[in-house]
Amino acid sequence: MTRLLTRKDALNESRLEAAQEPAGAAAGEVLLRLDRFALTTNNITYAAFGEAMQYWQFFPTGQAGWGQMPVWGFADVVASGVPGIEAGERFYGYFPIASHVRMQPERVTPRGFYDASAHRRTLTSAYNQYTRVSQDAAYRRELEDYQMLYRPLFLTSFMLADFLADNGFFGATRLLFSSASSKTAYGTAFCLRGQAGLALHALTSPRHRGFVAGLGCYGAVSDYAALESIDTATPTLYVDFSGDEALRERVHRHLGDALVYDCFAGSAQNTGFLREAALPGPAPAFFFAPVQIRKRNADWGPEEVNRRFHAAQQQFIDHAREPAHGWLTLVREQGFAAARERIASLAEGRAEPREGYVVRLGG
Ligand SMILES: NC(=O)c1ccc[n+]([C@@H]2O[C@H](COP(=O)([O-])OP(=O)(O)OC[C@H]3O[C@@H](n4cnc5c(N)ncnc54)[C@H](OP(=O)(O)O)[C@@H]3O)[C@@H](O)[C@H]2O)c1
């Protein structure tokens, strides 16, 4: 088994480790081989919030100071000691960057299973769930790269858009997005485009401004430096994907009473978790998609939640992968060494928003 370990206090540093593992699976266990996975800033945030949000605990390394960064991807069963799961079956889900991983499936159904390994039992169950691709209505083999890149992000986009609409946008008639070039941010804007009486205003870095304007899902785009020229008469909801504390302070001070809600949705530019600060206006409220999923499962039932999500996701992926729209160029890479370099470049903010990075470990 080969695995990639990330230094918890320097996320751009990683190392490879190889170990001998028995090839089979004991009763109650499956052995999976990771075939491919995607890398975006979200994976860096999993690591950055590894302690605060327990993300390091999904795949413990047993080595102080080193963790396994979680990724979304596809893996094949190489050995199974679990009735209802066969060698050769393929699953989508949340994996460590490792050639192989052992799991202890529970609640095995045609849809998939939950990993009930002891160290995962108390962690957020949405991440413990593995989907059997042969039973997944939304799955298409030729779209795997798009699915693993966008699905975990678009789930947040979709649920965030729903949460904001569900709350009447807290009285806002304008949403102001930071790190508007991120996939999760523009996915949210995509879900809310055309919403009557709601303006979508993007904030981004100067070098990403052209890309954001070209997306066509925001009505206005400003550089971070131009924040203070935005009007202060419109009730505004801040959708923060950057996590930048200095920017947050500027947003609060500039908008004053016009700021009706501050939604902390991401931390693309900050490896620290949300800290208390004496700011004028509403306190930042953390958005965590699994909370809204639970609410909608209770309101609509899980089948209807899935149906709505899959319909929206299909529209989004079809739009994003259309070359004429200029949203996405898939960058396909091979092997652990490529993953190491890609993680370093993402952690250092050198990634291009137009690019989507997918890594293949299998042959
Ligand atoms: N709350 C949730 O449940 C949830 C779920 C999914 C994702 N998220 C969060 O949403 C954020 C975006 O994730 P993503 O995967 O969608 O991102 P992505 O597509 O990889 O976004 C890239 C953009 O993020 C900004 N950025 C990234 N790294 C940076 C750095 N080191 N320095 C400065 N800017 C940097 C830049 O945007 P600008 O130039 O426009 O600033 C860049 O274009 C992450 O923090 C992620 O964790 C949250």
C-alpha cells in the first residue's frame, strides 16, 4: 500500500509512504483500491480545518503531525468479506489519498454502504457514505471526472442556495460573493441566476476577473480593491468563500447597516477557522451543508432531495463541461507525484479557476 501524508502545519508539504498489507479482506471488511480522485481548494480546506472540523479523523495515520487529506473519487473493491458487496464493484465517495483502504461496511443496500469503522462512527455521516455506481441514476462512466470534481462542491452550492432562499435571503436583495471564481461559489450563483429581485455581485482577484465576468452567472464583478465603491443602499448578504478576515472587516465597515447577514461558507484564502472579532453588523454564521441536507430530508424526504439535487447537478455539469462556455478545462494527471505537486500548488494559491484537476492512480 502506498499513501500520501500531508504535514498538518504546512499543507504544501507531503510525503509518500509504502507499506506491506495483506491482500485479502477479513469477514466484515472490504479492501478498496482508489482509482481516481479530484483536487480543488476544498481539499486544502479539509486539511486546514482538519482539527477544528475533525477531518483528519476520517483516515488517521498514527503519526503525530501528519494527516491524510480527504478527497472525493472512485474506488474498486479488490476483496470483500461482506455479503452484498462483490470484488470488482465500483464505489464513489470520500477517500484518503492512498492506493488502498480498508473499510467495515454497514447498512449495505443496493445504493451502497456506510463505513462503520470504529474511528468514524462519531463523525458526520454524510462523509461515511459510499455510492455503488451501478445503482446510481446520476452516474455515467464517461462523466466520472466531472462528477468527482463538481459533485461534492455542487452539493454545497445547491444546499446553500436553498438555505438562503428558504430564509428569504434574510431580507437581502443583493448577494455579495467573495472568492467568486471558486467552483462552489459560481455553483451557488448558477443555482440562483434569474431569481427575481436578487442581484448577484462577485468579488475576486484582479487576475480572475475576466474568468468570473465570462461565467455569465453574476450580474456584476469587482476586484477586492474596489469593494469600497459598491453602493451601500442595497440590503446585502455576504456569501464568504474566501474566509479572509481583513476582507470581512472591510465588508462590515463599508456596508454598515446594509449588511443583513454574513454567511461564512468557505475559506479559500485562509487556513484558520472562523475567529471571533469585534465587527459592526451581523456576526458571521458558518454554513455547513449537511445541516441543510438533514433539514430537507425531514421536509421533503431523502428521495425528493436526491431527485432535485440530481436534476440541478445534471444541468450544472452539462453547462460547465460545454467547451463553448469556457468554464472548465479538465487537467488529467497520473500518480502520487503529480498529486503532491498539485496539492502544493493549490495550497499556495497557484491554481487556475478555469482548470479542474483530476488524478488517476489506476493504470
Ligand atoms: N461549507 C461547506 O460545506 C463547503 C463545501 C464545499 C466547499 N466549501 C469551501 O469553498 C471554498 C472554495 O472551494 P472550491 O473547491 O470551490 O475552490 P476552487 O474552485 O479551487 O477555487 C479557487 C479560487 O479560490 C481562491 N483561492 C484559492 N486558494 C487561494 C489562495 N491560496 N490564495 C488566494 N486565493 C485562493 C481564488 O479565488 P478568488 O481569486 O476569486 O479569490 C481561486 O480562484 C473552500 O474554502 C471550500 O472549503 C465549503
